[in-house]
Amino acid sequence: MFSCFTKKKPAAGGPVLDKAAPGLFDVLCLQDATTSATVISVLKSDPTFTVLSKCEAEAIIARDQEDDQKLEAGIQISIASGSLAVQDEPPKYKCIDVLGKTPDDVCDIILADVGDAAQEGCVIVLCGLSGTGKGTTVEKLKSKLPNATPWSNGNVFRSLTLLAVTWCEQQGMEAFNAEAALTRENIEQFMSMLSFGKFVDDMWDIRINGLGLDLLVSQVKNTDLKDPKVGKNIPTVAEVTQGDVVKFAAGATSQMGADGINVLLEGRQATVNYVPTPFRYTLVMSNPVTIGERRAAQRIAASALAALESGEGALDDQATESGLREALASIFAEIPQLTLINLAAKS
């Protein structure tokens, strides 16, 4: 069991590690929430870390807003095509402020709310800004809930893209032609080639059956569905198939929930609003800078670990802290000057 480091008397170089709490390199190797918390405790008083954290927070919020706009545009395309119905009143979500809470604390709040439904199977939806810990929470819930499994729309989009790319190849096209392949008629045909059920060993799976293909996603998710010709065309396909994939996911997750499985679905509200379930949670951070601190700590920890493992010499607390500070300096040096100027203007 590792503990976070505490500060002794202030020093010019920043907080001094409490030597009664050894194992900084071991904590660094975990590359998890404990690592991030420890890195933050070590570097929090460093002005460079403060600026980097603010930059990361602004970047995360900007990316999330951009992603939300793209998803909303995709939803509107699906509504206009008739593949998705308008929601007069979006479902309500319960907000959980994760500030000062561990992933276990967040899980306990959700588990208490879900209650006995977890014994029969249900669908749990998680939303929130990047950096609020959705992925970690899903992993924790998976370990604490009976018969739990995560669901991702990613493989559905990949399956549709594989079908669209295959269609173009069979038409003799040298490259993927979105305008020709992604007509409403074709998309409906591609969706009819996807089915969700128990095909092998009583396990739920997605079957791709059409255009000469007969594949199970569980068997090709790391091969055919990761082919470069699929990967590079996913954004184009996803833009016009949001509604189709949302409906497919809603049906699939409902089937699994009715089968006694606790389905964990992480996503954006624009899409998961259409998944039927009463268990919806949005993770929020009342202090947005904390999101930036977590992301900054993750980047620093990964960079420092790689450098320390590839180098020579001791891996004691002092060397590891030096490695963290060197990683911080290196990452900070990559921030564009204009970004720093804009950040200072907002302060």
C-alpha cells in the first residue's frame, strides 16, 4: 500500500518529500489515480506546474466543446434523415462533484443509487468532461458490480466503416467515396448487416454479415476493424450515422440489461440520451483547474517513467522527483508562447 507524500518545511526547489513514505518510483509505475494524486502533491507548489495545469484545463474544455458540437451536428443530421426522433425533453442526470473524492467514493455514490437493480441487471450511463475520471469509474464499477461489462459504440462505428469501405472496393473504386457509399439507402442496408446476439458460447456479440463478410466483432476487433482503411474513414462515417449507431446501442444495451448484465456506458449526453435507463450520472469538477492538474500529472508521470526506465542510476525518491521535475520542464517548454500570453491575459 502506497501513501501520498507530505510536505516538510518549504525549500527553494519545492516541497520536500517525507522520507517516512517511501516508494515514489513504485507509485510512478502504477500510472493510475494514485500516481496522479502523488505527482500533484509533489509539484503543486511549482509555478510552472500551475501554469501547465491551467493550459491543460483550457485545452480539455475547448476539445470537449468542439466534440459536443460535432456530435450535436451528427445528431441533427440523423434527425433530419428520419433515422432518429427528436427528444422534446432530454432525460435527467444526477450530478456527482468528484472534487475531493476518490474513484471508490464516486463508485459508492452510484452503487447506493442503483441499489438492488444491480442484482437483476441494468444499464448505467456516465457522462462528464474529459479528466473527471469516467474511465477510472467504469473500471471500478466493473470490479464492484456483479456480471458487469462496459459498452462502447466504437466497434459499431468501425463495423459500419468496414462495410462502407468494402462496398466501395466491390464497386471498383480505388479510394473510399463517402458521397457514393453513405447514401441513406446504403446506410440502412449496412445497418441491416449488423446484428446483436449470442452467437458463440452464450456470449453477447456483434455479427457483421453482408457484402461477403461474416465476422464476429469479438474475433476481429483487433484485426479487420483496426485496419488503416477503416481507421482513417471512421470520422466521415460517424458524422452521418450517429442516429443509427445510437439506436443500435440502445437495443443492444437493453438486451444485455434484461439478460442480467450490468452494462456500463460512457459517452456524451447528445448520444447516450437515447439509451433507455433511469441510471444516468454526470461527473463534474467544481474547480475546473483540478481537471488540468490531473491531465498535467498524467503527462508528467508517463514522460518521467519512460525516461527513468530507459536511463541508468538509482531509482530512489530523490532521483524520481528529479525525473518528475525534468519531465515538467520539458512539457512546459513545448507550450506555444501565444498560449502563455493568452493565459496570462485571462488571469
